Amino acid sequence: MKISRRATCLSASAGLLTRNLPARANPSTCPSSVRIKTGLDSLLSENRGRLTGKKTGLVANPASVDSHLTHIADLLHEMPDVHLAAIFGPEHGFRGSAEAGSSEARTTDSRTGVPVFDIYMLSGPRLDAVLSASGIDLLLFDIQDVGARFYTYIWTLFDIMQSCARLSIPVLVTDRPNPISGLHPFGPVLDPAFSSFVGRAPIALRHAMTIGELAIYFNNHFIHLHKADLTVLPMQGWTRGLFFDQTDLPWVAPSPNMPTPETAIVYPGTCLFEGTVLSVGRGTAQPFLTLGGPEVDATRWIQALRAASLPGVLFRETWFSPSASVDRNMKLHGLNMVLTDRPAFDPVLTGLTMLTTARPLATAPFWRDNGTPFDRLCGTDTVRRHIDTGTSPANIVASWKKELNLFLQRREKVLLYA
């Protein structure tokens, strides 16, 4: 049964969706009572035989944990019938110590003694060489995604699947929730001319799929000649209307500036500001919910946003000092976002409206590096061009409708959950 986008809370006793809450209801007060069995849980309980006799390679990061917060690498290492032969680290590294846009160097994991290979941004022959040198004959992928196209872990999966298809190495994906729900795919679909490591292939900016569903989608549409030998271990108990903190799963930040599920909810919209000269609050208590900088008058910006009456969100003035990235250690005037109705909140539309209201207020060049980083994040240059000419958010949304509809049709065929 499909779950309404308006569903916000689940009954602790019956597990039934409570619909039509008052507009001021805060979903963060909902009981985290829905029991989820992740793909990792399934692997450990009834699918361990899939690893028996295999030299297993593992792609993981700090969020690759079970319900007791034990890391998958440690779990596999303790199993006498499992041979964990190699570990592969994505952006931020296997143990998560690296900042955005970097990774951890090749090393040996001190706890397991297993070699750790850095595969961040590797693809093609270079990735083939690393996987071949590792000696693995099975690749296990267990990473928490956040639901936005430009979050790089999904493209590590994409590149690994292509490489494993060429090398005839089976791929096993243990599924995890989309933390911002699996509803309402939205945003521009990537134009292949703007392909990069923040978007390899044409999917919507907010794809509304789990990592397992994405793996199937990639295999069906983008891996040519030889398909990957792909197995997805699905979850049990997860439904598309659930936000992460409506489950019983513990949240572990999958990257340094993704501290809470609420951060993930706004991320598909506010991460676009990393293509501008403004700060997104990296290193503050609320990254991606706190934005600003000397280039835009925050008071006027907030006035314009309040006039737009965006659903599910309020804005307030704030002063902040980011400890990383843009305007590091500077005192900045900006805004802070407060979510009031998560199911009604649309991160992409909100981010787009924030951009169209900030752009006319800019007192300096608004786009970083002439707009190239923004176009890569957006997957097209048409959105930036529309913003520059004052096109309304509604008309910008209309400009990507055709490509989005095609994506929606294809996406529907790979969904594993109602």
C-alpha cells in the first residue's frame, strides 16, 4: 500500500500511520517505534552463507553499523566462516576522519588487520586495478545514503558496479533507509553533459530511492555490455513514508557535516548553495540549516523568504562562525531554518526559492567559479541561467518536468518497498 506524503507519525502501539496531523505538529516528537531490519541485519541472521568461502571486499564507513552500533567490519572479522579480505573507503574515508572532498590514505585497519584501500573518485581502469590487486571475489556494499543525487556514496556504488561487471566480481548490497523518506522524487534530472563525481548519470536531484533500489536502477539503465552480478538484501519493516527518526535505528553521521536526520532533510536544497559564495554553515551545530555571508543582506533575504510562504519551514536571523570551508572562522550574518512540518516541506523547492531570493540581493559575484560548481550540483546550467534572469521558481520547476516524468516512469519499476 502506498503511503501518503502527509503521513507524519506512527503509533507506538499499533504501528499504524496517523494522518492529517495539525499543521503545527512537529514530527520530531513522534515515537521512534517502527522496527526495521536492515539488509545488514538480514545478512548476519540468515544470509551469512552468501559470504562463506568468499574473499570478501567491503565498502563501508562509520555509519555501517548494526542496531547495537557495532561496525560491520568488526562483525565480519569476528565470524570464523567469513574471510574479510579487503576494505574500501569512500569520500571521508573508511573510518570517517577526512573532511569533504578528501579521503583517507591506504592503510591497514588497526582493529581487524585488514588492508584498507582508498577508492574515492576512482573509476574505470584505475578502480579495476585496485579491485584486482585486492584479490577479492565478492564485493559487499553497506553505506547509509541521504537521498540527494550529489551525495557521493551512490556514485562510489555506481563506479564499483561498473568495475565489478568488467571483472566478473559479484556485488552484494545490504539495503538501508532513505532517511528523508522514499516519497516525492523531485528536482532537475542530470544532463550527461554535466556528469561528475557529484552526479554520474541521469537521476533526479531528490531521487527518493534506497541505496538498494538505486543499485538496481543503475544496473538496469547505465551499466552496459555486461550487467553487474547484483544481489540486494532488502530491509524488513521500512515503508516509503518513514523519516529516519521514525524508525528504531540509531543515527550515525554518515559524513562529518551530516549530524542529524534533519540535516539530511534540508540537504537536497541547501547544498546547492555550495555553488555560491555563501557559507552553508559547515562546522557549526546546524550545517545546511544555517546559511549566510557578507555578500547578501540577511534581513532582506529573510523578508523575501517569509513573503514566499514556503510550506513546512520558518526562517530566523542568526549570527554564526563556520569552522570549515567558506568564510572559515569569520562572524557571519545569515539565516537559520526551522522545520515545522516535514512532510509538507519540499527541500528542492525551498532551496530554489532561497536562491532566487538571494540572487538579486548579492553585492558581489554570487556564483563560485563562474557557476561551474553550481551547474555540477544541479546537473544542468539551465537552473543557474534562469535564476540569473529572474525566472520564478514555478517556471524553473516547469523547465525540468519532461525529464523528471521519464525518470519517474523508470524509477517506479525498481521500487522494493510500498
